[in-house]
Amino acid sequence: MNAFPVLFDRKVTLNLKGASLIFVLVAATNIITYMMMNFGNKATNPTEAATVGENTFYLSDQAAKYVDDLGSFEQKVRRVSRQLAIPPEWLMTVIYFESRFDPTAVNTKGSGATGLLQWKREEAELVKSTPEKIRNMDAIEQLDLIADYLKAVKQQQGRDFEDLTDLYLAAFYPQALGEDYCYAMFQSGEINYTRYAPLDFNTDGRITVKDLDDRLKEQFPTAYFKDKRSAESWWAWVGL
């Protein structure tokens, strides 16, 4: 009569040990896989060469040139990134690429775009603001507008941001989200092509999604190869 309870207790113990062992093995495998995926993707571009240390927030040395309270700015970038379910490296890259982190930056080639995300008037209206108002906000204040704007683009386009190129397109040319690599946003002879000619990566007279993707990969490899489901965005990914 006593044999059954003893066997039952042992089975429960073994099952618990087995489950724990499986959990540890799965976790270890995921960590090793993540390290292998990111091995070799260290920065080779001067822009990010000083910003990929283990204890350095990505591109923070560039942001420090214009942002007084760097600690608060970093915290808010992380918070906005969690809301959008993206790695903060993506958001930092897009802001740097658009404005070099200068909240008062104004496009000098005729578009009138301004601020961290280089809002044009119709884009500013999407967050109930104007380029003039945005230009008078500091970097931390503008992050709230960036969050609202990118959420609105996600809703308009009916899709999440799956990679760095997606996020940049949301800021630069939302209509191209979801299009294939050969989709051309601007072509030679158009005024906008002249404004953004440096983005024509292969210099074929067309600025395509592939051009932007190649440019981002070359200039920001650390952010480009950052997995969307990295530790920074995990909590937002599961909805917590």
C-alpha cells in the first residue's frame, strides 16, 4: 500500500528536474544562437565606431552633442521603443540619420522639414502640431511626438515595423512600407530626387527601398542586424 505514494513522489521529482533541465537547455541554446547571429556584426563605420561598447547606449556620443540631459533622453528612447516593440538602436539610428539629434535642425534643401524626425507640415499635422512648434521643443519633448507619429503610421499602414528599414521608411516615406526592394520613391529629374540624391546608393537615377536598405546596412550595421525580439523590446513584444 505504501509503494504507490513513494513511486508517485519520485516521478513528480524526476519530472520537475527534467522540466528544469529542458528550460535551462532551451535558454542556453537561445543565448548561444543570439550571440552567433550578432557575432561579426560589430560596427565598422566611423559613425557608430565609438558607440557599440557593452556599457554604452547606442549613438549616445552623437546625441550628447545636442542633448543636455542624456540620461533622461536615453530613458525616454527606451520607453518609446518598448511601446513600439522595437529595439532602441533602431530609433536612435532613425533620429541620427534624419537630424543628427539636433532638435532644431531644418532641412536646407527646400522641404522645410524640421526637428529630430524632420517633420514636414503634413506630417506634423498628423500629431496636431506644426514645424514651428516642433522646432521650439527640446529633444525629450519631441520624443513624445515621435511616439505618437510612429503609432499613427503603424495604424495607417496596418503593419508593424519588422526591421530598421521599415522604421526609417515610416519616418521618411510611409507609402513605401510593405513594398518590395525595387519600389522607387523618387527618380532622376524630380525635385525630391535632387534633394535626396545621396540616398541613391547604386547611383542608377532612382531612390528605391533597396537603396535605403543598403545605406542603413553599410552605415549602421549594429542597429541593422539587431533582432526585433531582442531583450530591449521583449516586454513590449509580449504585451507587458
